[in-house]
Amino acid sequence: MSANVCLDVVAFALACLLFAAFRTKRRTGLESYRCYYITLLSLIVYIFLEGLTALYVLMPSTTQRMSPVVVYGANASYLFIELLFMTLFTRYLLAMAESSSRRISKGKMMLVYWPLLPFLAIVTAAAVKGGGLRIGLYEMRREPLTLYSLYLFTAYYMILTVWTGIRHHAAREKLAVIHVAVANFIIMMGFSAQQGIQGVRFAPFVASLCMTDMLFTVLKPEEVYDASDTMRREYLLRFTAEDYGLGKSFAVFLIWVHDFNVVRESLGRQEADFLMKQVADFAFYLREGCTVFREDKDVLAVRIHDVDRKEAERLKREIEQRFESIWRLSMAESMLSADVMLLLCPEDVPDMDSFRRLLKNYDSLTLATYASASVESLLGEDKEEQMLEAVKRGLRDKSFEVFYQPIYSTKEKRISAAEALIRLFDPEYGFVPPEDMIKLAEREGYILEIGEIVLRKVCSFYMDNHLDEKGIDYIEVNLSAVQCAKNRLAEEFLGIMREYGLDTAHINFEITETSAMISDNSAVDNINCFEKHGVSLSLDDYGTGYSNISYLYNIPFAIVKMDRSILWSSEKNKKAEVVLKNAYSMAKRLHIHVVQEGVETEEQIKKLLELQCDYFQGYYFSKPVKEEDFLRYIENFELPEILKDASGK
């Protein structure tokens, strides 16, 4: 019997740990998560009662002094909670088989819960049959009527879950289906075996192990929740689509926390996510039935059902007032600023397509444009969709152009290179902003095709116009993170260069810090392949975001391109000037050439000459221009007076 107590203690501890780990996950709108939470609570109660009865059996003198009513209550409670756990576990498996977030239908609920009432009657009948209420603490569960009814209902639940699993097997991945089937079999067999083998009780321990397996292999909270413990954006879209489909009315509050980036850059990503978790904790308790989602890195979406405009406006004011007081971070306290937008659906946003379009336009807002933004304006034309169509037309019609921005060499005292920049002018959309176009192309999967177009145009332009004879040593071509991670990209690009007869020394690939952060094997292989075949690499936009000097000695960069922001900041900020000088000094000691972007004034040139900058790029020399304009520029280039006497080391 002492072994039974030990098993109960271990099972109880494991169930409590699961409860602690799953505590905040109860907030989800997923029916499977709600059912898991309730099932876990019933398991904890079941194990607790199991442990109490085991202790009472170990102390027979105590049980002898117990009143018949207490004995009956202990028997009935234990047996009922045992069946209740199997009932709730079955309900959980049924909910998990459904792919939607809606609650189980009333018909299925009846199929799950109907055995509870007859079983309660059976337990009472067993007590009466055993001599009124005077029956031993464990004797009731040995009564044939009770024992065989438990076998019957256990078999019923197993058949019900197997039938449901067969019907909905396509809604879950194969591995999850296997885990569910195994857990169902083990739990049901465990309870059946415990009834047949008197004196040995292992069912609670087995149930705890199966519930642990369900949490980490089937529910997988890490795929539903992000680092701030809020549901990911895809679930906001899923639940909202279901609400529109069912004709439900609901409100969505978009909370844009302006200080997220400040906290992230000053204290780190973990602290910034902790901040969003605090905001989410507050939002969850705004009203019963709230669900909270991470719509964007600095935006939370709070969804509430059945709320009128007056109540919604009151809740909006409550959120805004909360941001007038202090928020607690893990290491400090801080005041935060935020904006709140209220969406009443379907009153303000009539359908799911409109909701998606509004979120896209909302995500493109800046602090400057938020003041003039409204639900009506965000529901206007989907600029991003129009831009995507323009990109598709550009690929179909081969209307992409490559512009070239000259790069001046302080050593050679001439234009010795250029950066190739993609441009698209669509007859319907007009000029497509390059930064927006690249982000969209990366997300939608067109960047690989665009990258090949750029390289082919650069190779053709260089060879057709004999740029090496005109003093152009190399052309810089940008590589995105998506391109870097493509398997065998380097071999494909080297093949294109060979196709045009272009020497690899005439191409320099610019890699941003975001791309350099990728530890994917394909990215590493591509970089090593480029280096092996004599293609030089440059680190682009150095000095922005989380500049990491480890890139400079771990990746074979020949050039570092200093971002314009660090140069411009140094003109007004003494600390930024110190950072600029140290960056140049470090690059020189590492024998890495420096290209300074954003050069626009003679004062900047004087400063850069003192820092022994190798290359200048910026509007002081030329903006990005078309091929024919670039050829004219290098042919007619005249050295500015300020550079005529420069030593250019």
C-alpha cells in the first residue's frame, strides 16, 4: 500500500507542475485548450482523493470511527471523479479532433456526459446493497455492479474516441494522431486494469504521464503562443473568420505600444516581450471572455464578443487610462505610451476580406500617419495588394530596371564602382517604392526571381559596355536573407556570371546584418562558395539595429558599408561621433575597406578623409541613375575641388 501512496504523490506533483505550466494557456479560445485545462483540474482532484483513501486504508482505526455517511461520500466521490476524469478526457480528445475553435456540439456533449447520471445511480445502489450505508471504504468499488459498470463505460468511451479519431484523422498530423491513440488506449486500459487488480493503483500515475505527453506533443503551446504568452496572429485571423462565418458580433481593440522598440533596443528582446506580457495580462481581465493576440511585434489585438458601442468605448477609455500609470518590467518600472483603435465587427468592418485589408493597412502605419488614420481610411484600397499585382506584372512583362549609384574611390580618385538598385515603374500603380517592394517580394516568394533578374542585367550591362575599361572595378549587388538561405544559390549565380563571361572579381554581394545573422547551413555554404570563387562580400547597413562585430571576423567580408544614419548622427551628437571613429578604426585594424553611405556635403567629406574612408557613396556625387545616365556620368566625371588635394590613403 505504501507503493500506491508513493505513486499518488508522484502523480499529484506531476499534475500540479502541468497545471502551473499551463495556467496562462487557459486564456486561449481553442476548445481543445479549454478542455485540457478542465481535464487537468479533474485529474488533480482525482489523485488527491485517491491519496486520501490510500492514507485512510493505512490507518484502519481512523476508518472505523468514520460515520457511514462519510464512508459513502468518500466512496461515491472517488468513483464519480474517476469516471468524470475519463469523461472529460474523452471530451478533450473530441475537441482536439476538431480543427475549429468552436465548442463541441450539444449532440456530442450528450454522447460524452450521459453515463454520469446512471453511474451515480449505480454507486448508490451498490451502497444500499452492501448494507445500507455501512460498507468499507474500498468495498464499494469491488461490488460487481460498480465494477462491471466501470468496465462498460470505459469501453464506451474508448469506442467513442476511436470513432471520432477515424472521422477526423485528416485534421491532425500523423504523429499527433498516433500519440492521441496511444494515450487513449493506455489511460482506458490503466483504469480497467486497476479495477481488476485489487490492491494496486497505478491509473492516476499513468494518466499524469499521458497528460504530459498530450501537452508537449499534441497541443504544442509554443506553436500557438509567442514569447509574450499571447496567441499568434494566425489565430486572430482564424477565430475572426469563424465569427464572421457564424454571424457573430464582436469587438477588436488594437493596442499599439509605441515604446516596444525603445525597450527592446535598450533592454533586449526578452524584456520587451515581458512588457507585452504585462499588457496582455491587463487586457485579458478587461472583461469576461477576452482573448488576446500578438497582431504584430508591438501590437496586441484584444477580441471580445457581444459588446455594444457604448460598452466598447468605455473599455477603450479604460485601456487608455491604464497607460497613464506605471508598468512594471522585470528590472524596472516605466511609463509607456500607446494608441488604441476600436473595431466593431461587422458594424465597422463588414467581412473577413475587409478585416484582412484593414490589418495590412494598419501594420503599415507610422506614428506620423496614425493621427490621420481611421477605420474608414484603413478600409480603403489595399495598396499592398495593388503593389503585389504590380510586382507580378513586372515579372511577367520584364519591366524591372536596374539603376546604378556611383561609388568614389579615395585612393584611385575616380568612380571605381557602383551599387545596383532595382526599380519598378508600373503603368497602373506608378512608381513602386523599392523598400516596400523588396519586403513584399521576400514575403510572397518573388525575391529569388527578382534577384536573378538583377544579376543578369548587371552582368549584361558590365560586359556590353566594357565597364572594366572605363575604370569600374566592380558592381555591388544586394542579397536578401531569403536569397542567402536558398540552397545552392552561390552555384547558380556563379553559373550566370560564367554564362555572360564576367570575371567574379567584378561582382560584390552586399549582405545585410539580418542576412548575416542566419545560421542556416545553406547560407554558410553560399558564403563559403562565393569566397572560394573570388566573389567579394560586403556587410551592408553597418551601424543600424544590433550591430554585431562578430560578423566582421566570422564572415569573410572585404568591405563594410557604414549606414548613413551613423554619419548624420555624428554631426549633432558627440557620442555618435565617437562611435563612428571607433568603427572606422576597428575596420582599418581588421584590414577591411569602408564604404560610407549617405555622403551629401563637403563637411562630411572632410570628416571622412580624416578617418581615411576608402569609398564615398551618396547624393554629393549622384543619386541612383539609369544605365545610360551612369555611362554619361563616369565619362564626364570631374574631380571636385575638395578631393583634388586629398591624399587618399
